[in-house]
Amino acid sequence: MRYIKYFVIGLLVLAGCEKFEPGVQTQSDGIAKRSLDQTEQVLKANLEQTARIVAGLVDEPLIMDELTLISEEGRSMYSLSFNDLIDNPKGIGDSFRNLRSRFLDECEKQGDTKGYGDLVNYLMKNDCYLYVPYPASFYPRGVKNFTVAAHPVDNDIENTGYVWEGGRIKEVRVNEEYADKNPVLLIMPKDEKEEGSMAFELPKDLTGAKAEPVYEVRIGKVRCADYCGGLFEGTLELRIARGFPTADVTTGEVKGAFTVLIPIDYPRDYAKAAINNWTVHAEGGWLNANIIWDSNWQPSKVQQCILVYEYDQVKEATVSATVGYKANDFSPTITVSAKTTYRGDFLGISEWDRNWFYATNTNPGPYDEVKDGWTVRKTSPVFKLTTPARTLYY
């Protein structure tokens, strides 16, 4: 009986492969790949198996209609977690009932039959998800069929993908260049979680001292003309930090510090629009963040700095900038260095003098760009932002 069981499973696997063309080597040799440990090898294998299953389903009309929710222009969601797809049938998953049913059926056909099955449980337990980086409007009208590819895990640039062609599924090389011309659906692992001392912190004091004005500065809109990695990098995890001076009222000692870290999930289609200088798609790359950067930029903080990077667990760097403190009109200005270590791709650090900032925020120079009435700031050639400010009185 044991041999009969193995024979039947083998037939099921072969049957599932009939619609796939014979495998070909599709990846470029020049891509640097890191070595994977055993856990990562399991992740890679499960993502790849999932991609092959999903690729066999995306040509079905009902499923194609459901996937428009994460692929249409103006979409409110860019991804669909397997937890929502499988375990939330009355919530988000209700909009993907055909995909859910067919995916579970295909898993069962491949011998994945324990409860939801080993593969399905793995995808849910490890927070894996389906992700569409670019909406259908980025492609010629009538191009609807998705190419499905799994995150390669050992790099973020390229992997083998699967697309329907002539009634069979063809293997192709999927990377940013391929996605420029073809809609892609990616099977993604859990997003990296940021570690370290620069934890996200919202300002708590929004009132300031009684009868004293409060000088609020916000990050208004941001624009990043850089992918900060390959296609499988996914949504950009932008981080904006503020460096500022602190003074010990007892000793008078002034130090520099970084304490406020603002996370902004920047959609990849916005990055593509910014890189290509598109004005119609994805707001031309301008994402409305509208988050407080400094809840009270007091006159004593005569100089602060802004650091921008895209989070990446693998890369680590240390940066510093000068910040300044002046206790009152009669005291000298004390400048010190603010230093911090971060993980990610550097998008610039700038030192902002307070007087200059307020003098130029709504009064641009002849070569300054303006957005929504605010002078556009730059930390690097690829990163821009606006900094709406207001003064509050209590």
C-alpha cells in the first residue's frame, strides 16, 4: 500500500505540471545571491510552490475579476495576506472567494490535505502575502494576464515567473525591466521588522508652555525617485528622522540626539511615477504623508537636521550632522553633533537653520520648486518633501 500511495502522489504532481512548459534557466548570472540557511530554504521552496499554484489560476475569469481589487488604478490595497484570504472569509477574504476556493482545491490536489494543509498553514503562520506592485493602468489597454513570481529570498532583483501563453504556462525572467511591460503578481514573505534604538515615536506634547506659541512642522507630501532595491523589494519603507539639540537646565550642557522616527510606506508605483516624471499616474509620485515632524520647533533650537532612508535590515550605516542651541537672544549659539546608526539605503541628510526654514517655507527662491504653496525641500537628488508649518496659540 505504501508504494501505491507514493505512485498516486507522483501522478498528482505530474498532472499538476502538465500545463507548465519544461523548465528553462531564466535567471541572469550576474545577480549577487546570498547563502540561505535552512529556514530560508524552506521559505523559498514554499513561496515557489505557491507561485506555481497561483499561476495556474490567474487566467480564470472570476479570479481575474477579483484580483482587480489590488490591481486597479486608485486601489485602496496593494496586497492580500494569506491570513485574510484563507481565514477571513466574511471579511476581506469574501471579495476573493473564488481565489480562496480554487487555491485550496489545488493545494489538496497536490497532497496538501491536513486541515488547511502544510503549505497553507505555513503561508498563514509566516504572514506571506500576494502583492501587485503596479496597477493595470500602467500597461496598454487589454493587457490583463498576470505573470506570477515568488520572492527569490536570496536576492530582491530577479526570479523565475510563470505566465499563460498559448494555453500553457511559460517560464520567464521577472525583474523590474520585465514589470515595465507586463503586469506581475508577486508571492511575498513577511516584511522585515525594524530593530534598534530608533523606535517610532509620535510627539506627545502638542501644547507647549501656557501662553507661548507652538511652532508645528509637518511632513506634508513626499516623493522618492528611487526603487531602493529590485522589484522584489516591494513597498518602500521610508524612514524620516529628526536630529535636534537638547540642553540640561542644571549643567547647561548641550547634546545632539535623534529621537523621532517617522515611518512612511511609499508605494512602488509612486516610485515608478517619480522616476519616469509621470504626471498622470500615482499623483506624479507625490504621496500625502501629513505627519508631524516637530510638534514645537522652539526658537532655542536654532538648527536641526533631517535624515531620510529606506529601511533594509541587511545594511547598516552611521551618520552625523550639526545641530544648534541658543538659550535666549543674549546667549551664544552652541553647536554640537547629532549622531545615529540606522539600517537601510541612504536618501540624504540635511541641516536646517530655523530662520532660513521659516523665511523660505512659503517664500521660494527663483530656482525653488513649489508644491501646494509650500517650498519643496530636498535631502538628495531623488528625495523631495514639503514641510507645512503653522503657529498655534493657547
